[in-house]
Amino acid sequence: PDLRDPTPTPVVTVSPEGATEITVYMQAPNGDWQSGLAIVRAVGESTEVSISIKPPQPNAQPAHIHSGSCTVKVDKVVAKLQDVVAGESTTLVPMPLSLFTTGNHLVMVHLSANDFPTYTACGDLPAVP
């Protein structure tokens, strides 16, 4: 994907069985940390989450799927993702995509393991009927 001009509107690919892939724009709440894309796709009964953000940070950055919303309230961690290294991360989560399409989940990247409360990129996963 082209990260120079990502769309702020999520792109959802749907098959007769339901959502198969969601692409969400990720950015910091004040827009000055990192931005990029999270692609969340169904892989059987699991969910693959691929994150690509810029600029890359020199340290590994923890990433998670949380319940909540980037702008209203970030709640508990629902799934731990592989750390983002050099701006990239891909994780296979042993949960179906349908669990994350209720409109109450987000993908979040934190600054570092030592500065966990600071997040540098966040993207809300949309509700998909």
C-alpha cells in the first residue's frame, strides 16, 4: 500500500460469508507520531493483522488489538500482536475476524515497552454487518 496518502476511510472487502479483509488508516491522536495502515484479514478461523507505519522507530514497538475506540476510550488488550520492528509487523491471531468487526475494537502501536502508555498510531476497526 502507498503510505504517502492513506485514506482515512476503512476499506472493507466482504464475501457472502462476511468480512474477509479490512484496511484501516492508523495515526496518532494528535497526528504527529506515526501513520500508516493496518490490514486485518480472515485466514480460516484466525485473523492476520499486518501493520505498516512510518516513520520507523529505532526500537521494537508493542502492538495490540484493544477493545474501545482511538478517540473515545481505549480499553483492555484483546489480542497481543507481534512488535512493530522497522515499521512492520504481521501476526496470526487465533480468533476469527468476526470478533473484531463489532465497531468496538482498534489496532494500536505503543512507543516502546518502557513507554507503554504513549501510543504512536491507532486505527479503529469498523462495524461490519
